[in-house]
Amino acid sequence: MGPAEIGWRLRRAVEQRLPSRPLTDAQLVGPDLDWPGALERFRAAEGRPVLLGSEQAEALAGTDHAADTLAAADRVLAHRFTYFGYPEAVLGPEIDWNHDPVGKVDWPMLPSHRIDHRTADGDPKWVWELNRLQHLPWLAQAWLLTGDERYAAEAFEQLDSWMAGNPPGLGIAWRGAFEAGIRAISVAVALQGLRHSPHLTVDRFRAVVCMLAESARRCWTERSRYSSSNNHLIGELAGLATVAVLFHDLRPAARWEHDAVTALCAEADRQILPDGSGAEQAVGYQVFTAELLLVVALMLGRRDSRAPVALTGAIARSARYLARVVGDTDPAPRYGDDDEGFALRLDPSPLRTVRHHLGLVAAVLGIPEADRAGIRPPAASWLATPERVYTDNRSGTEPFGSFFAPDGGLVVLRSGGRRLTMDVGPLGYLSIAAHGHADALAVTMSVDGHELVGHPGVTSYYGHPDWRSVHRGTRAQPTVSVDGLDQSVIGGAFLWSRHARVRTHSVDTTRGLVDAEHDGYCRLDEPVVHRRLLIAPPERTTALVVDVLTGTGRHEFRTAWPLHPSLDALPHECGHLVLREGAPALQLAYACSSGNPTRSEIRGDTETNLGWWSHRLESRVPAWLVGSVVHAEAPVVLVTTLTPCSGPEPTVTGLAVEVRDTAIVVRWHDEDGAQLHTVFPTADPTGPIQHEDAAHPIP
């Protein structure tokens, strides 16, 4: 942190400890608000957009989507809640909003800033998820679909209970403006869906709106700044904008909307990079951020028949990037953290997949690439707009081919059904890089829509700290580790104190060539630079990965290839044979310039926490982590071939590598014939590596 941030944090800490009194309703919303009139205008949707209304419900009545929504609402009636990979919890007739039944933890009713969620025994994510009240829109939707007053009564009873049990500034639910912002979106939209219910009295309306006004105030005055201004700031601003737009009778509403939308437009440009990738280097947070922007753009577009170009443009370029990554059939990328966050939950899907996100964006903005690559989620039926708030005349019919996103640093190489990716981007966003993983130069592979080698997922935030540290680290990623250390240095659960820096030398997507290096291991007493060359000509079956490790001293050098949990792995000659349902799917072969490397394979190890795959937060399943390891003096060259199997027998034989003066020569034989690849590092160690193969020289 720089001096300005340190000073700001110190002032904020002092201010939090000063005695303060809660603001009165008049101070929050204005002294002369006509509450009965405000409620009537809210019911009439006067001057405000409608996100949940009877027209959508009538169109959905009797559909599978409606049935799923009613089933979700019935679970809420029974106080049954499921979050992340945890089992379902039944909360009983009276919900204790500060009790975590999974961890059996009661969070204290203290001033929120005094609760240290990072060192507490429980997992704050579970209780935060409950207190976001994102299940209330399901009750509103169920009431709109059926007219059954049980759903409306339950929604208002829960709101009454929540407000009574969570005074502003007290308890875990108010720990941070971000939680207030996400909760405000759900409560505001649910209240709009229930606006015609007889259970919405003037007194209730006043109580809920004043709570939302306090949330909005905190979203601005306590907003994330400096190194913390990542997706949290987007969530705070989106919550502020939602309250301002849907409750414009409040005296501060015009100022709140101006401040929120202005700041959101600036953050949209910062957090969605020019090439469409997410600045946080975490695809889950890119989806979350884009959907927060989408909620605000949708509201403004429905009210004003247009939305700020900075918002729609950021959502559109994010969608195009994600569509190009997943293509027509490829699996979603899994790099970086993912806490399964929703901006607004209008269907009971446990996860917002990349394809469902693209389907939602297509329904609202009409992005052709998103429409082609996306799958419409049930929520799209509530939010789809016949009138577009964004205009795009492109057809979206171009094939999803290879590309390089230079700002985010992702290379995608496609050939037939094969997709390779290589990460040449930064660790994460801002100085703490909170949600990035130490996976520089990671290479993944999928074939015909099936993931073979990939990122193993996040596993945990707070519930299992030992899982989290390993899955953020380098050993678990499809890259190279040195001496068992991470490329970057962990400073905390959401903090990296030292970042590996990547330098990209060259990318040629036409010829399938990527050349980059990172300096993460230059901090060692005997420093090492890791340079990786991915050679995957589109006409060749085998992809070649050349890892050049230069420096001094004797080290352990280890390649790692995390396999999807549906796959099995067997040692095979100089590598591993990967099987799907008993049939060969991928052959990995290894060689080293300093003698034969040792095969490494691990699955479901509870001591090292390696050999696991995480589909959901706070859960994991065993999965093979294979690779090679060598103990040698630097410099060392490790090579790996990745060959998708098209027949019953593996095809790569005779893999060997040798260093000849200024050249690295790699030989093997596969179904394409004898292969000879020669890599020429230039005299300038920072320059690009020149490469040629026997059949197709690259000048």
C-alpha cells in the first residue's frame, strides 16, 4: 500500500471507533417524504423501470421455469437453504440470521467493524450468503406466478425478522459495504415484485426503504478504495444505483444515481479490459462483475430507453471475449477464484455458468456472439428485453478460432476439436491481486468439448484454509514449480505480497506458437527464470511444451498437468496415458536435457492437498495430478508432449531433447511421422525464441 492508502485506512479505522448515533429516517430520506404517496407511486412504477412484474409472470405460467421457481420458493417456505458445496441446512421456524448451522457458529452481535471474519472459527461466506437475501426474489416470483399469499407473507415476515435482528452497523451481515450493496439489489427487486401485495403496508414500506437508504449511504461512504477496489466496489456501486433508480422519491436519490453511475462507468473501463478479459484474472469474478453492470444497464435502459455506453460497451466486450474462449463446444475457463456470486438471483440455478451468463447478456443486449455461444438461463425470461439497450450490427457468424487477448494475457489456439490455452497475463488486479492464482504460463487442453488438462479450481475461501493455499499456489496448476515454491508469494488468504511478472516474447496464433517467461523465481538465493514455449501447429496432432529454466544452483524442477476428475491416468513408458472410461484420451510424454525425468502422479492426497478438483466452493473430488520432476543444476530444459488419442493405442515414442550450442533440439515419433523441432534462443536473453520444425520452417 502507498502512503495515501495507508492514511485513508488509518483515518477510517479511527472514525469507526468514534461514538456515533444511527441516522433518523428524516436524515436518511428527507424530512418531508409523503410515505403513502411514495408507496402509491412505487406500486404504479411511476418513473422507474420494472424488473419483476405480472407481465413476465403471465408469460411464464405453466412452464418448466415456473415449476423450478415454485420449487425453490417452497424450499424457502420450509427454511431450507443450500450454499456452495455445503449440505442443505434446515433453519427451523425462526431464522437466526447470525447462526451458521454448517459450522455451528454464532456470529456476535457486535459493531460490524469489530468482527474479524478472517480469523473467526466459522465460514463467514455461508452466513453472508444467507444474509444477502437473494432468495427473496424467488418468493416474489412465486407470488406473481400463483397469487398465493403464503409467498408474499413469508417474504415480508423474513424482511421484518431480518431488520429486527440486524440493526444497521451491527453483526456480520453489515460487515462491509459490499454485503449491503448485494443485499440491497435483491431486496429492492423483490419489493418491486411484491408491490401490489396487501402485505406491503405503508409502515412496512417505510421500514424497508429506510433500511435500503441506509444500505445505499454505506455503499458510498464506506465503498472499497485503493487496493480493495475490485468487484467489491462494483457491487457497492450497483447496490447504490439500484436503490437510487427504484426509489427516486428519496431526497439523496438523484445524487446517489449520479455518483454511482459515474463511478460505475469508470470502473467498467478499468475492470473489463480493452480486449474483454477481466482485470481480476478470475473468470468467475468477470461474470459476476459483468452481471452487476448488466443490472444497472438494464434498469437505466428500461427507464431511459438507453444506457450509458461505458456500461453496455464493457458488458459487450466481456461477452465477446468469453464467447471466443468457450466457442461453440469448449468447456468454460477456470482460472482464478470463483465464489459463485450472483448479482441478482431470478432462478434457482446453483451456479451461473459462463454459457448461462452469455445467454443472459444476449437476452438483454442482443450480442450476437453471446447469443451463439450462450444458453438462455431461466432468469433471462424475466429480464429479456424486446427493445435493445445496446445496438450491435455484427452477425456473429464468424468461426470461433484462435486468438490472443493481450491485455488479460490469454492465448487460445484451436485446431479442429482441440483447444489449447496459455496464460501469459499478470497475477491479478491491483497490488493485492486478491483473486488471482500463481499460474503464470499455465497451459490447458480440451478436445471435442471434453476438458483434459485444466485449472483445478478454487476449493475454499474460509472453510478450509489449507485447501485454499494449495489451490492458489503453483504446484496445483498446469505450469512449472521450482523447489516446490509458488511463483508469487502469498501474504494472506486474499493477498499476494510479491507478484511474478510475465514477459511475452511472441504469439503467433496462425502457426500455433507462444513464447513467454516469468521472473517469479528470481527471488531465490540462486535465482531461476522460467521460460515456456508452446508449439501447437494446427495441422499437427501433438502439442509440444518446452520449459527452459535458466539460472544458477541445483533445484527441483517439476511440471504439473491437472487432469479432469472423469479421467484416469496410468504410467506409460516416458510419461502417462490418460483414459476416459477405459479408452485412451491423451498421451503425455516427458524428457529432460539433464537425464531422464521421474514421473510424478498424485490423486486425492490429504497431506499435501494435491490431486484434487473443485467444482464448487468448499468442496473437492479426487483427480489425477501428473507430471515430471527432475533434480538438476540450472540451466535445464524440460519438454512435454500432449497428444490426444484417436485410437486404442498411444502413438508417441522416442521423445528426446538435447541442447546443442545455441539450439534446443526435440525429437519424437507420432501418428504424423517423425518430428524434429529446433528452438533457437536468441543472443538477447529477453528476445523471442525462434523455432523451426523439420517440415515447416518458421523464419
